[in-house]
Amino acid sequence: MDGQENEQRNTGDLDTPATGGGRRWALRRRRGDVSSGRGRTLARRVGVALAVVAIALAGVVIGTFAGGRVQTDIGPFRAELTLAPALTGGTTVDIPPLGALQLNSHDGPTHLTVGLGALDQRRTEALIDDPASISRASQSAVTDVRTGVMRLGLRTAGATLLVTLLLAALVFRDTRRTAWAGGLALAVTAGSLGLAASTLRPQAIEEPRYEGLLVNAPAIVGDARKIANDYTKYAEQLQRLVGNVSQLYTTVSALPVYEPAPGTTRVLHVSDMHLNPTGWQLIRTVVAQFGIDVVIDTGDLTDWGSEPEASYVGSIGLLKKPYVYIRGNHDSGKTAAAVAQQPNAIVLNNSTTTVAGLTIAGIGDPRFTPDKETSPAGSGLTKQVADQVIGAGDQLATTIRNSPEPVNIALVHDPASAGPLSGTCPLVLAGHTHARQVSKLPQVPGRMPTQLMVEGSTGGAGLRGLEGEKPTPLSMTVLYLDKDKLLQAYDDITVGGTGQSQVSLERHVVRDPRAGAEVPVTPTPTR
């Protein structure tokens, strides 16, 4: 029985007649099946490994784009830091809409983009109120960037890990393979960030490549290091400078004796701030010390008229006094709109207003030439420019003649616009030239004399004032108008430019307000 059962099992196993040839054939078939199974297993493992790698890389890319960004504060700016996969590394500093700086900051498959947003008004005002904090802010900016980059790295690693685990779980539905994919993604992300950190070149910031309008900005390109050094020196002496301004009245004893009569209106004339935050501190101090009734600004608050610059005008509301403004050739429509949003501001554009008992007419500059290198119309008083600016004066003169109330003060940005205003009002205020000048317009027979007062730069011409050998002083003028709204006296206030902290106040008394100040007659451009 046992022998028969064994014979039957052998016969069943071989599945062939019990012969010697049949046994050899069966053995070869069994070996082939084993070899084929091993091949299929190897191919399947390789396929799984490649799938794990693909899922991990896809998770890294998607996770980096989805989560590789953080919002952070860098000094007074609100900035966004963004990481993206790249072959060559590097850093881009976006300053919209002026352009960008390209820095060869590091190697590796990651590219960092730093997008500077608008100035935070609260922190900006804190810097202005405490000039010593400017130097502290410049030192803390490095810490701000380092902290932001570390947060960005951790956030990116977490995002890539999470995305990879989700993708792997959906594709494999296997815990072990999902874990392998997540570990590989984390290793790739950490390795990429580590390579960038190990190849970091801090000196790259000294050799940026400029793009966009920044290429044509002489205030930033070429003299950037000199400007930075000068402004640091300026910031160090700013506290002493402001202290001197607050004591301006101590110099009055050395000036001609002058007591404003009852009913006097005090006007502060400022112009050409060009984004210098120092100017606001000086304006606030003078407004408080001199009891100013109304502030008049004859334009060029900004440099490029861009949207981020519009936040600079937020300090107007802090003055708590009427602020009458006309647009300069560096101010855009967005700048004027931002000024108009301030609760105490009045924007004139070939229009009139009555404030503090004064009827004021004004018109914005007809040009918008933020970059004089690429805008020929802004580079000199050509025939084209003369037609534009004189035409603006003609328009304003017509508006003044049609005004139901006599106009006391007319405002233009460029003094070249003032000629047609002779005889229409007693006083014309202008700016643009960054140099103070007081003169009379050629008198029109049978009409009142008109005095032209051109203000210097209340912002020291901004960064442009730091380029030359001699710094541009900060200047403003306090006007005293009597009960008949005629100029009876004016104080020229001048603050030394960069690196200088002296403050001077020069008082001028107008002996005959109806005839105007005893100053020369200066012809204005004609067509």
C-alpha cells in the first residue's frame, strides 16, 4: 500500500509518465518558474523604489511652492520671503514697482525671493519719533532676516513632508512605503537647505545686479555705499539736530524785533520732501513751536510716485492742521490720491479752497517725470517743457480770475509756471528747484504786484541730497499774513544737510505789505 501511495504521489508531482526523461523535464520547468519569479520580484521592487522617489520629489516641489513662504517684519517694512526650486540658487530682492536686485548669495537647488511690501506706519512713526532708533533698526534688520529665513526653512520642510505623506498614502496605501517617501522628501529638503546655508556668501549684497527702474536710479545705483554711509552719519546726529529745532525761538532775540499783529495767519510752506522721514519730524516741531494755522506743500512728496511710496504720506494726518497740497513732477496720481485720503488734506488741481481764512488756488505739475535719465521732458526747460509749465500757469490764472472770492495765494510746483499769474494775486508759492529764492514777477500795468517765493527742499532732496560733495540743506518757511491776508513777514528756517546739525532762522519783515518785499524782479520763462 505504501509503495503504491508513494508511486501515486510521485506520479502526481511530475504530472508526466514516470520515466527518467519526464523527471528531468519537470525539474527544468520548476527551476524556470523560480527564476522568472525572482525577476518579476526584482522588477516590482525597482518599480516601487522609483515610484517612492518620484512621489518624494513631487512632494518636495509641490510642498515648496505651496508652503515655502512666510510674512516677516524687516525694519519698518512688511516683507514676504519665498523659496522655490532652482538650479543655480541666488536671491532676488523685489522692490515693486521700481525693479529688483539680483544677488549671487548661495548655490544649490533653492532660490530665495524677498518681496518688500509697504512701510508699516506704526513702526515708521516710531523711527521718526526716536531718531536714535534708526541705527538700532539697521542692526536689527540682519536679525530680522535671519529669523525670517529660519522660519521659512522650517515651514518649507514641514510643508514638503506633509504633502509627500499625503501623496504617498493616496498612491501606495501602504504605511511602509509612505514612510520611506516621507523620509526621502525630508532628506532632499534638508540637504537642499543645508547646501544653500553652507555656500552662503554675505558679501554678495555688495555686488547686486539691478533690474527695472532701479538701473536708472542715480540715488541708488553707483553711490549706494556712499549714500548708506552718509545717511548713517546723518542718523547719528539727527537727535541733536531735532533738539536744536525745538529751541528755534531762542534765536529770535538776535533777529529784527517783530510782533505779529492780532488776526495774523501763520502758514508753513514746505516742498520737495522726496521721501525723507526727517522732514516730518521738523514739520511737526515747527507747527507746534510757531503755532502754524495751515501747511502748504508745493509738491514732490515722493521720488517715483509708486504705490509703496504712498504710505509715506500717512504722517500728514498726524499734523492735526489743514494741509494744502499740489502734485509735483515726481508725484503720480496715486500719490495725490493717497494725500487726499488724509483727514486734514486738501489736494488742489486747477481749483481753489478757503482754509484758515485764506483763499488758495493751486494746480499740479503737468509732467510726471520720476526718472529724468529716461524722460527727456524732465531734464531741462526745453520748448516742450516750457509750453507745458507755462500752460499750467495760464490755466490757473483763468481759474483765479473766475474765482468768486479774491485769491490770496497761488500754488505751482515749477516757478516757470508763475509768469501768467502776475497780477492775479499778491503771492505765488513754488518749489521744484531745491533752492530758496524770493523775487517779484514783472508787474502787469494796472494790476497789483505779485511776489514769488520758491522754497528749497524740506527733505534735503531725499537720497539725491546725499550724492554731492555739499549736502542739500532742509528748508521751510513760516509766512505771517496780516488781517488783509497780505504778507507782513516771513522766517526762513534752514537745517544743515547730511552730517551737519546747525539750524538757522532768518526773519524778514515786509515794510509795506501792499507793495511786497523789497526783492528784485525776476522774469519767468516765456514761450
